[in-house]
Amino acid sequence: MEIMSFDIRHLMYNSRNDGSNNRRFFNFLIYFSVIFLFSCFLSSFSWAKATEKQLAIVDSLQVQSDAQSTTLRFIVSADVAVEAAVLDQPLRIILEWPDVSFQLSPDSLPKGVGVVKSLRAGMVSHERSRVVIELSEPALPLKIRSEPVYSGAAREIIVELFPTGRAQFEEAASKRREQAARRDQGAPESAAGDLVDQRPLIVIDPGHGGPDLGATGVTGIFEKDIVLSFAKELTRKLKNIGEFRVAMTRERDVFVPLDDRVKFARARGASLFLSIHADTLSGNSEVRGLTVYTGSDRASDPESARLAESENRSDIAAGLDEAQSVEAVTDILGDLMMRETRAHSNLFARTLVGQMTNAAKLNKNPIRSAGFRVLRAPDIPSALLELGYISSPSDIELLTSVGWTDRATDRLVGAIMDFFEARRNLGGAVSIEP
Ligand code: ZN
């Protein structure tokens, strides 16, 4: 380490050497040989230490000055990004490094060279390192560049400091203070953001379950089983994309009261609620095809009203004493929120039908609305999807086939992605239909 400091000090005063060119060249040869021999010797330690943590090593620093500028040259074992910042009181330049290992003896660090009064280097956190340059007069780093040296991955990081007026220096320092303040204000949020998963949550609600069988198909199959296996496949595909969090109101054959399904979604701050059903309708096997329902106080048609009424009896079917009361949305703000949420629900229904048009047999009126209790969350866009009507033997055949399930879940995933994309583009605003 003695020799290292020798090397650095001599090189650092090199530019002030008044000797002849020949003498400079001779000095250079000696210094170069010394540096080379000792860097071989030191590197056996340095590189061994570095490979433990895979850190880049800074093992040489030269400082030179002339009339125009003071130049710092760091030799680093790998290319790293270095940023400079300006601080006043006292006058300082801070060089921000990634996590590097400074293997510079404190004795070897320059003092009183050009604008550099003194210099310290070290790690400031487990991910950042820093070089603090105390200045003897105001100076700004106008250039930081990285150049290859010798061979291999080593780089020379070159920082040039130019003397400047005090006013200019103070302006640069105050800009840096403002930036730091803005970063500090933003810091708690971004720190929390790292911990909390910010992806939108989609709640998939397989209808019925347990003692509530839902509809029973003409083949004896139960709605609760068809919709659970469909919901599981949809959940699996949605999770695979990685853009969303996905939760199911039930993952097995268990009854969940209607209001608890809504509460489940609201408690978790869901961004979309999708209930999956496959009912029978009016005992009429002519009515078939996929239908999307949105919540509404007034049903779009008598069949939808009947369907909602039968769905809303789910709790009674499961043996609850009486249907639980739905949280009433009575105030004006709540009403406005509900109207906006329903506009989003309608956007989703239209997107879904658009995606499904060529992939599935649609009902002749594929978008309908009625007073479904599971579609009453005032703040979560919600839809109820009737995959088909198991009063129709051909719908049962479709709904239980692997090919159809695969196509339909693909299109649903597409519709959900389109919906969130559209909401992002609209900035959350959707025209509210009366
Ligand atoms: Zn149902």
C-alpha cells in the first residue's frame, strides 16, 4: 500500500512536473513498471475479494490539474455508472457510485490538487458507494466519461472539474437540494409500492356451491361444478399473464353467501368482479348461448328479471334463515359512484361480448341487465357471465368440452386485458349512461 500511495501521489503531481519531455517519458516508464508490478501483486488480493461479492473494484486514482480543469481518473474493474451532485456549505462534489469496492488507501487519496482540497471514498449503503470531493474553490463536474483501459473489462472513469463562479455553483447546489427533497417526499410511497403488490385484483366468483347446487342440467350435471372448473381454468390463465392478482370467492365445493362474495371483493379492493354461472332459463331449451349481465335496478327484460330473482334466492337454497340485506346505496355520492361503476361494468360487458363473438355461441341478446345481488358493489365494476344454459343439451356438451373451455377462457383473458387497457387510456373516465 505504501507503493500505491507513491504511485498516486507522483502521478497526481505529474501534470505540474516542469521537467523535459524525455525526463517525463523516463519517469513514466518507471512509474508504469512500478504500477504494473504492484497491480499484479495487489490484484491477487483485490480480485479474490471482489469475486466473493461480485463487486467492481476501484483500485487506482490519479488526480491531475492544469489551468483549465482538475481531472480525476479512477480505474475500475468493470464499467459502472457514476453520477455527480453538487453540495455547498462546505463546497463539495459528490460522486454517486453503485456498490463498488474502493481499495484505495486513505493515505493515497489526493489533497490539495487543483480544485480538490481533499477526498474521501466509501460505501454509503449496501447498494451505493460514494466519493466526496471537498473543493478549495467552486467547481462543477461538466464531464464524466468511461474509457477502456489495458485489455479486458477494466475501465477508466474520468471526472473533469472546471472552476466556476460562486453564483453558478450555488444555483447547481440548490437544484440538487430541490431534487433531493422531491425524492424524499416520494420515497415513502415508492418504498411502500415495493412491498404492496399494485397490480389490479380480479375476483372470480364461481356461482353456488355446497348445498346450493345451482341449476341441474338435463344430463344431471350441476351448475356449481361446471362453473368451478371453468373459474379455476380462467384463474390459472390470468395468473400466468402476470399483470393481475387473481382471487376466487370459492376454490372448492363450498357455499358462500351472496353478500359475502361482494364483501370478499370489496375488502380486498378488487378492480373487477366476475361471477360465473350456467343456469337453466324458463325451462326453455331454445334459449341458449353465452350472455353477460350487468347490475341494474330495472331488468332489461322479463327473462333476466326472473334469472336474477332465482339467483338471488341462492342463500335460501343453501339453508340460510333469510336473505341478508344488501348494503343500501342511498346517498347521492353513493348513487353517483354506483352510476360510474356501472358505466365501467357496461364497458367490460361490451368488451367481453366483442371478444366472444367468434369464439362462442352468443345469446341473441348477449348483454342484459338485472338486479343481481352479487353485482351491487358500488365501487367495483362487476359482471355476471352465463356461460350457457344447461337446460340446453348442446350447451352442456359445449360447456363440458376441453376445447370450448380453452377457447372461452382465452377470450375472457383477452377481454379482461382489453378492459384494463381501455380504462388506462380513458384515465378512468367512461361516459355515464343514464
Ligand atoms: Zn347460477
